[in-house]
Amino acid sequence: MKYFIQIYGCQMNYSDAERVAAILEKSGSEKTSKESEADLVVFVACAVRESAVARLYGNGKKFKRYRLDNPNFKAILTGCVVKKDQEKLGKIFDVIIDIKHINELPAKLGLEAKETEKEFDYFQIKPEHESPFTAYVPIMTGCNNFCSYCIVPYTRGREYSRPTQEVLNEITELVRQGYKEIILLGQNVNSYRPDEATDFPALLERINGIEGDFWIRFLTSHPKDMSEKLIKTVSESPKGTNHIHLALQSGNNDILKKMNRKYTKEHFLMLAETIRENIPDVMLTTDIIVGFPGETEEQFQETAELMRMAKFDIAYINKYSPRAGTASFEMLDDVSWEEKKRREDTLNAVLRETALENNQRYIGRTVEVLIEREDKKNYFGKTKSFKDIKIKKNETDKSTVGAFAKVKVTKVTPWALEGVIMDDD
Ligand code: SF4
């Protein structure tokens, strides 16, 4: 059997896909990079937006064609999908399986005897990592926050934190294999709490204690749970990278309340300032929704103003779109698409300015970089603070993809740095 995996969504889905691949490999299937050649097409999908469900449903005709050509063909759906949508999608997918029960997939396909039915055992599957130097490690899944626009608590269920020792064992093994960048994942890593005695800062401290030369990143953080203790732990952590993703969503307190975010803009600004004071050269990134139901021009301007003050490096700006099954679906979506687009463009212009201003500080400085790929003339990588960097090759350097290098920054744009390799001595 040949399998092909199609991934939509966030890093959590990419991480889940690595476990799906491991399960299929274990049952004797072989990966193909061509969907049309596959006997098994697995969608690890994000149905967080209504439009994503329509896009998934749009595969129906193609699957029919594949079934005619190949009687063994099966389409499988997993990832972030709500029960209600599963009924409709069940018409085009042969198997829809909760990611938490992915262990049962081979049995459902008649490939191998059922292994186990225990929920969350999928965390114990040893993933087939896509990269030989960067690895996603989920530390928790699910969400208890119920932001009014978000379907995730309904697709992923309530929060579950992996036992600390299980996480530490996985990372120790990755570092032993030579992995250089460990990205801890969770819908809200700040609420990691597998037991009374352990919280996220405690986990970070223990990961820092693992011997080896590697970086630790984590995604994503909810402002209401971002503690001073965590900021201090990151600032003191030798392997911690200076990148914090803190989702703002709106800079107006009434909209934040309607979004059920449980913090104020004043609290967010205090956090942004504390982070900048304590973590030198921090890269601060965020998510913002424009055109939430009832958002007035003045309320929108408060978001723009907060963005100028927080000086983000990257902001993922989304135009609000209602999602059936969420609380905000019942609110009147009264900001036109054109107006949402205008607000998005306005915020992107603010971002361009703050990102460039932040990057200009790097000119002339030497930074540590993890090289991720190369072409004939350049290497491409990430700095410790998660900035993209292009590095001119020279004839004498001995750098390699997947290794750290010291790079002097020579040029910047709002979205990336450029530089040259420095000799070790
Ligand atoms: S914190 Fe809010 S936006 Fe994030 S996953 Fe949970 S409900 Fe969704």
C-alpha cells in the first residue's frame, strides 16, 4: 500500500501527521509524494474555518475518480474536525478517525490487528519526523478557553497534558539523534499541568537540563496564562530561544470581552513590556482578528495603536469569518468583507514599520543561526529569535544544513535578515 498525506492547518496538524506516517509505515505502507499514485490518501485537516470544510468536501469528485482507477483506494480524514461536519464529510471519506484514536487506523483499514483503544496513546507513537534537525514535540492538546470565535475546544476537546517524563524521554532521544531545534506544541502551552507539582516553567527548566547543543521553542501562549515566572524562566534558560508568540486578537477591551479572551489591552501591554525588558532581542509575534462582530472604526484604531506600542515582529492578521458551532456565530457579522480587507491592510502597514524598526537593530551584529536549506549561492536559516535569514556562501566556509553557524548581519528587510558566515575563531 502506498500512502500520501495532505496537511492543512497549524503546526499541531504537521506534528500529528508525523505520527500518522509512523503508524502507516509500521503497518507496512510506503510513502509516496504523488497523491494520484496513492492507495491511501490521508487528510490531516483543519476545519477551524467554515471555508475549510467546503474545501475538504470539494475533493469528492477526485476521490470518485481514484476509486474507479484503483479498487483499493481509501480516503481517510483526521485532524481538527467537529462531529457535525463529519456527517457531511463521511459521504466522501471512507474512514474518519479522531486523531486521539489514530492507533486504530491500521485495524480499520484491515492492515493489522488493533493495537489499543486507550485515548492519547497516539502520543506514544514514535513519529516519522520530516526534518532531521527540527522536531515538533506536542506537550499538551485540547483547550478549555472557549474563545467565542473558535471551534478548537469542540474539535480537540478539553486540555490534556502529557506526563513530564514521557516528554523528557522523547526530547532526550531526539537530541541523542542530533536534533538541533525542539518545538514544543500545544493550543495553550502555558496551561501545561500534568500534575499538581509541574507547570510549564518547571517543564522548561527540566528540558534545559538535558545535555546537548539544541534550541527550545514553544507555541502558542495565551496572554491570560503568561506568567512572570514563565518570562523569567525563558530569560534565564540557556537553550530557550528568544521568541514569544502571544495572541492579542484585539486591542479593544469590549471586543476582547465579546471574544471571551479574559484579559484587557492594559494587561497585554504590561506583558509585552515585561517580555521586552527581560528577554533581550525577543521576537514578539501575535495573531489578530479584524472585523469581529460589532467592531467599530474607533475600536479597530485601538488595535492599530496597540500594535504600534507592542512593536510586533510578525502578526498573523485574519479577517473575521463566522464559524458554525461557536458562540460568535450567533452575533451579527456586520463588518463588510471590503472593510475587513481595509483593516487588514492598515495593520499590515503598521507591522511593516515596526518589524523593520526591530530588524534594523541587527545590522552589524553577529547572531547564531540554524541553517535549514541551501542553494548554489546562499544558505537559508533561522536566528535564535526565529528570524528568517539568508546567508551568502563563500569559498572557505564549511557550514552545513542542519548545523549552527555564526552569521554577521549585513542587510535587513521587515521580514528577514541577510548576512555572511563568520569564522569560528
Ligand atoms: S485559546 Fe481560544 S483561540 Fe486558542 S485554541 Fe483555545 S479557544 Fe481557540
